Amino acid sequence: MSMKRRVFLKGTLAASTVGVLAGAGLLAPRAVLAAWPKSAFDATSVDGALNGVYGSSGAADSNSITIKAPDIAENGAVVPVTVESSLPGVDSITIMSASNVNPMAASFSLAAGTAAYVSTRIKMAKTSDVVAVVKSGGKLYKAAKNVKVTIGGCGG
């Protein structure tokens, strides 16, 4: 019986400590969450989003990037997009929808030795190019695929 009491008291003490630290501002959520490029997600153009993520908008076209997305998306609220690249040493992959008010959809940082492959679902307001930007060897490369949206985009 005393063992259950000790476990209860330890749990209560731990929860109280975390509560006090959070209340005092010493344990803020932003300290444990990953940094995210706010300016990129607030940008209203593809070049602005690229500047927010990479500090540059100069990306060269590449045939080494493959974008898999439907030619016609029946529902713009959930458009499946897969991006992969055969470029060596890929550091990150960013996905954008060029005609959205805020084109930035997702940005993924990849660890060294990780396969250059990401898959997600994005929102598209209307028919647009899906643009994938890959950072490899300190340089930016891009590819685009046009996706037609029929109904239910994020704009309506």
C-alpha cells in the first residue's frame, strides 16, 4: 500500500514542478518546438517563399526531381503529392502551390543519408503548378507539375 502512495506522491510532485516552471515562463512551448520559417509561410509568391526558407529564390530546373500528383484533383482540399529526387546529398524538400494566396505548403529537412522522398497532402485553391524545390549540395533545384482542381479548393 505504501508503494502506491509513493508513486502517487512522486507523480504529483513532478506535475507540480512542471506546472510551476510553465507558469513562471521558464518552460515555454516555443523552447521545445521546432523552428519554422514564418516569413516563408506568410509570403504571397513562390519567390518570396523560397527567400523565406532558403534566403534565395534562384533555383535551377532539374529533371532529377519527380513530382507525383494527380493530373486532375477532384477535391482541392486534399491533394496527394509525392516528391523524390535522385540528386546526391539532398538537405531539404519544399512543396508549394503557385496560385495559392500563400504558396508555401510544406518544407521538410532531411538528415544526412536519408532517401530524398516525401509524401503529403496539400490544399490547392485552384488549378496551379505544384512546385517542388530541392536543396542539394548547397544549390537549389526545382520542378513543377500542373494540377487541375475541379471543386473544393482552399479558396472556396
